[in-house]
Amino acid sequence: MPPEVAKYLQDVHQAVEALLQMTQGKSLQDYTSDVTLRFAVERAFIIIGEAMLQASKLDPNLGQSISALRQIIGFRNVLVHGYAVVQHKTVWETVENDVATLKQQVDTLLGTSGAP
């Protein structure tokens, strides 16, 4: 794996870890009522999506290891460009249902890449 791809994956890893930490013990109600938490979660997803976009440009085969690569990038695009239509429930469901899988896939890649 090229070192630049590993760096982007490390950024994803850090954003995922932050997401898990800031949402631990929280509920959808907590998320919808706390603007700071919402902004932080959305920012983490934006970083994840942008890092995946840049990594996929450098490694076109990344989608073979990151199962939801296109959806992750698309979600980032909605958060950045379509923020007015973002549904809090959708963001929260992504936290609850998809972040753990992404963490596992990224950790697997970084474990085999000799990442920084």
C-alpha cells in the first residue's frame, strides 16, 4: 500500500475513534438535542469521506477492502453540499450500524500496511 493511502486510512482511523468516543453512551435524543455533538459527528464523517475519496484516487482497488466506499464518499458529499436535507436519524443510524464495520476494515488494512 502506498504511504499516502496509509496516511489517509490513518486519518479515517482517528476520525472513527473520535466518533466512537464522542457517541459512547449517547442516544438519538442526545444527538438531536446537542448541536455541538451533531457538528462534531458530522465533521468526523466529512473527514472520513474526504480521506476515503483521496485514498481511492490513489488506490482504485480500495473498494475491494472497504465495502461501503462509494456510500461513504456519497455521505460526505451530502453532509457538505446537501446539509439542509440531512436527517439526524440517518446520521445516528450510520453511527450505530456502520462505523464498527468501517473501523474493522480500516484496522485490518492498517495492520497489514505498516502504517505510520
